[in-house]
Amino acid sequence: MSKQGVSKISGNPSPVVGEKTTYMVTDWYPATPAEERNPAVVTWELFKKRPDGSFTTTNIKKVGDGSFTFGEVAAKNTYRLEAYLHQPEGKGSTTIDITPQPGEIPKINKVELRYADDSPGTVFSYQEKLVANAQCVNLAGKKLLFTLWEDDAAGEGHNSKNKFVDSKEAVVSRTGTATAEFILTKALMQKASQGERDPKELEFYVTVEYYKDRKHASENRVIKNPEYKPPVQPSQALKSTPKATGSPAASKPDSKKETSGVFDSFTETVRNTWNELWDWAESKGTVKPDKKPKAPKPEGKTTSVVNGETKDSCLCKETKLFWGKHFTCQERKKIIEISHRLGCKPDYLTSAMALETGGTFNPAIVNSLGYTGLIQIGTTAAADINRRKGTNVTAGKNGNLKNMTKLEQLTYVEYYLEPYKGKLNTLADFYLAILMPVDCGRGNERNHVVFDKNLQLDYDKNNKVIKNTKWVRQKAYQQNPAFFKEGKNETGRTYVWEIAEEIEKWYNKGEANAETSFSCQKSAAPAKVEQQSGKWHDPVDNPRLTKYNYGGNVKPSSGTYGWCRRNSNGSKKYHSGFDFFAIPGKDKVYATLKGNIHQVRYSATAGWIVRVKIQNVKDLLEQEKKVAYKTQFTDELKGINIKETDDVYFIYMHLDSVSVTEADANAKKEVDAGTVLGYAGVSGSIASGGRAPHLHLEVATVLDAYGKGESVRTNPARFVKLNSYDTKDQDEAAKTNHTYKK
């Protein structure tokens, strides 16, 4: 079949940052029907060049619009723009490689006033937050001065009675934006009391200035003021500001701020420091008392790297994730972020999960062969993940994968797919990475044979079948009847085109299952964060002391911190931490406060260990005051008193599996209170085989407290509100020896 669609496009391969550039379709393939030769239905998709030389999508697509404005950060990258009717070809005359060029002169393009929900605004409530957004070119890393000031004059005019309200500095981000926030309630009530003639309504300006580079301001806004206070004397006029030679400011008239004589010490200090004004801009607005304040902006928004308006937008809404209604906001964001890192379309991942789970998206699903979860990870794949990532994930009915939430399991989905990064270029390739990884990258070879029941197997010298790739191809044919697309002509072979047809069926269903109602949350984190009020999160849910000792005897004192255990000769034995009852592989282990991962490793005696350094010890001491713990047993110790100046480490031991990695420790990865670090267990020789499954937690002032005894440790119970340990689940757990299987 002859090619149809766009055959050639044209446009500037070196556009200037901040300037709108339009690209056009200049030719069509001859076989394209006349009715389809319509630029209005052409998709324009932008791809980004990655370090390995490949181009992967930025997920910026436009239909019928070939105009693009590249942000400042784009000047450091190379892009490929392609126009197509059906599917991108990836190279050739349907593409243009683009290298955006920095703007010759740094400038502020415009200043926008926005509500707290990030929508543009001109009329504000007296009780809300004003967000001023300055959009700049070639100013990344530079400081801008934002000034909020009020206007007494009616209408568009301004006079010497305009008065200073507040000033703030903001640094221009790498995407070319700078943002300052002003609280209208505080600032404008204050200024209304200093001489506003109409105390029920206020007009204001936001002026943004860059000294030695430029300055920007907003249009006048009116604010309704519910309070009135006696006026004060008008402020002192500001002297004329020197303009830098050749700057944008030199070719502009004076700003309204300057002509109105608005004076403040902040601007004076800045001007005296930097001397010359490079650029400015202004925006104005109104505040009315009957205007209801906007709800705060939902978290989880992102700024497009290349976007004419440089607008923040909801990541979910912007992407329109196929099958998105089957995921929470946080899960959708994680899927999108994983796909970006892998260099593939997020819809490929959700469609593959749909096929593998039969549209249930159940992370606990286990098939008859032990393949588990969202993409049906098997025992061999789990072992490979553990080898590469230093984790301890297991598949099958007795594995820990099935106990994870979707959000948690997505971490391991990414770990599984990482080796195929760069090959996930088509939907078929993506699914082959899951179904038959050796064939990933052959998605365009429609007649390539993936499974074949007629293959002759290989045998070793003992006449046993060698379980090589040939064996997998033969065995998998009968195990995957979903790909039998030839009907009566079935030959015993499964071709790429049959696999592609099946995954495309799920892909096509996905659009109708995209989410349409959005409630954005924070960007997805690699591990789940449970909701618990305040800065603190308990190390396990329902924290309790262990009721039984290792041998299964009722002896709660043996789980406390101090000299609470006994050697065989009856002498006292030191226990360096506190044992919280927890079911292996089921109960989650959490970071208690915001901190950084400092160590993730496996010890033959202590099992999986995670060490987290607390960032703010003051928060820990506040938690200690709330708990007001008193020791419960004779030989239990209170431990050393932590000081605010101490380094404090929370040391978790015997975990069944970990959700953080050695790489996280090397990078000192930050975690919030409530971040899941892993699952409790009985790993390590000193815990495995006992009848009191638990999380062993230590709190110390050094990273490795081994051999240092009481001098560097305190009792972890000082920071945890404990519940009663006399419960039936502990009685049931004590009936079984809990053995760790790595």
C-alpha cells in the first residue's frame, strides 16, 4: 500500500527563544486522498533528542497548529518536529530538526496576574492571594524585583497619590518564569488606611523590574476594601532611575511606578546596588468586596518546557492518559513520569497493563504460572530486578508483589522495563518487552515469528530439554491463545502482527477510559506516602510492643530498649532497639519524619536495613513532648537525651523487602514522613525462625551504632504513642515460626 499523509514540512530550524515560529505542511504523498489533505487535521508532535542520540516524544502535540514558541530552557536542547496524519515516521522530510537559539537581548515578555488556582485574573477578592508571574527571555537565574502598589486615581489614570504596598525578589527559573505572591488582605488593608479615597474598592499595579538586565509590571487592578482607616501623608517621590545603554528600558517610556512617584526602601536599595534599570513591565487589577476568593491551586501541576504561553497545567489533564479512570491522580502522575524516563508513550504502559490484567488493573492478580501484578512479573524477572536494583521483590502466590498497592508496584514495573529503554518506540515493541523481551525492537517486523509450537528443541547429553529461547518460544505458543488471529488457517506460529493486533485492541479501548474529572495531588513519589496528620508518621501502622519473645513465650519486656533480655546463664543482655509487632510481607514500614536515605543494605544477621537521617531534629523533640513516654519495665532504659544539634538516624532492621535502593542511599534521596521504606519481616539470622515477628527500630546519633552500646542510642518508644500489645493477632502470630526466604 502506498504511503498517505504528509510528505514534507518547512520552517525555521533555528528559532529564537521567546519568539513564535510557524511551521507548515508543504507537500503530501501522492496517494493521499484529496479530502484528507487538510492541514487542520494534521498532528504536530515535538520530540526531544536524548543523550544516546535517540528522539523521544515530549508529549507536546497540536492538531492543526504548527506554531511553537520555545522557552529559555529549550536553547540547551535539540528537538525534532514532525507532522503526520496517522503515525509519525520518525525521520525524513516529514520532520525538521530544531535547535532553538537564545534571544539576543534579555527581556521580560510580559507580566500576568493570576488567582490562587493559577487562572488569569483582573478582578480579585480582598481576602485572597495574588500571584504575579513574569515571563522572560534569556534571564534564567537572574533576580527580578516585584513591586505591588496601589492607585488612588479613578479609571486608567495614575497620579502622585499612588502608594507602595509591598516588594519581593524572585529568581527567574530555567523555564524563563519568575513568580511572586502577595497577600491582598494584609497589604491593601494597610494602604487603604493610609489615604484611599474609596475604601471599598482598590486599584493596584504590579511592576516587575530587572536592574542591569530588565523589569516588568502588570496592569492596574481594583480591590474592594471592607475596612477604612485614617489617611497618612503621601510617600516620597522616587528620583528618576538611570537606564542601561542599549537596554529595552532605554527605548521605553518610564514605568507607571516611576511616573507616579512610588517610593520604597527596597527599590532604593536595589537601585543603589545595581544602579541601572535594564527592563520593566506592568500589569493592573481590581479588587471587589463581593468577589469570592478562588480556591488554592491544586498541587501536582507542571510547566511545559516548550510552550508558547509557558503555562502551568495539570499533568493528568494535559496528557489525557488512556485508561486513566482506573488510576488515582497520584498513580496517573507516576505512570506519566515513568514513561517520560523510559522514553515512551504513557498510553503504551497503561494499555499493556490493561491487557495483562484483563482490564482489572489489579496489582494482586497472580496467574496459574505465578506471574504477578500489573504487567505479570514472573520469578525470573523478579530475581533480575533484585540483582540490578538491590531489592527483594518476589512473585507468585507467596510473593510480596501481590501485597503492594498499584502506586508501590509501579516502582517495580519501571525497574522491569529499564533495560529496554530506547527500544520502546512502538506499541508492539513496548508489549514485546513484557511478553518476549528478546524480540523487543522488532515491533515493525510484522511477520517475525515470536512463538512457534513446531520448533525442534535442544537436548543436553542426558537427553534433558535445554530451557533456552527456543524452548520458551515453543512452550509460550499454547500458553497465549489470545494471539491466535489466523482462525482456521492457524499454523502453530504467533507473529508480531498478531501480538500487535491484540495490544492495539486494548490501546484503542483506552481512550474511552481516559479520566475526565481531575483533582490533582502531589507529583507521584517512588514510594507511597500514607496520610497521617502532622509532621510525624509512626514507623508502622497501629504501633505496639511485641507481646511474645523469640521463642513464643509471653514476655513483652524482651522487645523494649535496654537490659531487658537474659543470657542462658541468667545475666542481663542488652537490646539495642525497640520491637514493634508487624506481620512479615504485609505491614508497611514508614519514614517517621522528613529525612534522607543514608544506607540500604542486606546483613546476614540483621537482614534488610534502612538508615534514614532526620532533617529537622526539632520536629523529633516536639514529637517526644507529645508522647511523654514512661518506661514500662524494670530493665528498660530511657536512653540518651537527644539535643537539637545532634545528628539523628532512624535505623530499621529485619525488613522483608525494601522500596528504596542503594542508589537512593548514594544520592541521599529525600523522603517525607509517611514514605513507605519497605515491608516488615524477619530477615537476618537473629530474627528468622522466631515467633514474634517485628520491626526492630533503633534511634541513634551515629550512622552505624554497632558496638557503641548505650552511649549513642535512645529509646525509640519516646517518640511513638503505643497501643496495647495484648491483642489476638499477636497470639495468632505466635503459633507459627516465621522464617525469612530471600
